[in-house]
Amino acid sequence: MTVVLADAGLRPVGPIDMTTPLAIAAGACVLLAIALIACAVLLSRPRRTRVRSVPRGAHAEAQDRRAWHRRIDDVVSRHGSGALDREEAFAELASIARDYASEASGRDLTSHTLADIRREPRTQSTKQGLDLLRMTISALYPPEFADGAAHPDAGGASVEEAAGWVSNLVERWSR
């Protein structure tokens, strides 16, 4: 398509080719559409999740568990020698249980309360472990926080018994 421009006296100034700018604009639109489609395809793909490289096998898990049992035994030993009082021992055992659950689940559970643990999303692989953690922390709370004079039944659990609860958590958590 050719358009002829004229000046104020209606004398032709010269022809102008209108197809070139239209072709350039159409080409730019096509390139933009291709770029948008490519972006949509790339952004719609599921993201890859990084899987922690954890040593597997009976020996690796047994080695890890032995380290946790040593921490538990250390609390019992320090309580037995008088270096820790009963409440401090219960607090350390609760901390060990949360630390273990954090490592085993891959989520930070170190400062979770019972209510937080109940609200924690459960998957097939963490459901049993989180339920065990909830029961363990629930059992550790009364001896750790209850007033022995007001709640004499809370004073019935020994540090050794509580250590057994945490050891049970370590042994039964399925990874």
C-alpha cells in the first residue's frame, strides 16, 4: 500500500510505503507472543525439590541413633550425679526430643509447643513420628512444669522413666 502525501498547496511531496512499518509491528507481536508462550511453559513446570542426602542403611541409622541415646544417657548421668535437678533434666530431655524430631522430619520443631506439634502438617512419612513426639512432650510437660505440691501425681515420673520415653521416640520414629 502506498500513500502519497501532499503539502498545503496539494502538490505531491512523495510516496510513503505503509507496509514496512506494519510488517515490523506484526513481526514484533509474533516474537512477543512466542516469548510469552515460552515463559508460560517454563513457569508452569513443577519445581524440583532438593532431597537431603541422608546416609541410608541399617548401620547409618544405628550410628545416628547411638549418638542420640548418648545425649539422653548424658542427661540421666548428670541428673544422677546432682549436676542437674529434676526440672532441668526434664527440660533437656524435651529439648533432645524436639531436636531429634527436627532432624528426622527435616523441619524446625525445636521451639514447638504441644499446640504447634498438633497443628504441624502430617505426611505419610512423618505422621507416626509427629504423633510420638506429641505424646512424648505431653508426658514430659507435667513433671517439668507442674507444681509438685498442687499436683502430686505429676511428681511420680522419674528422670530415668522420662529418658525411656525419649529413647522410645528415637527408636520408633520411622525415617
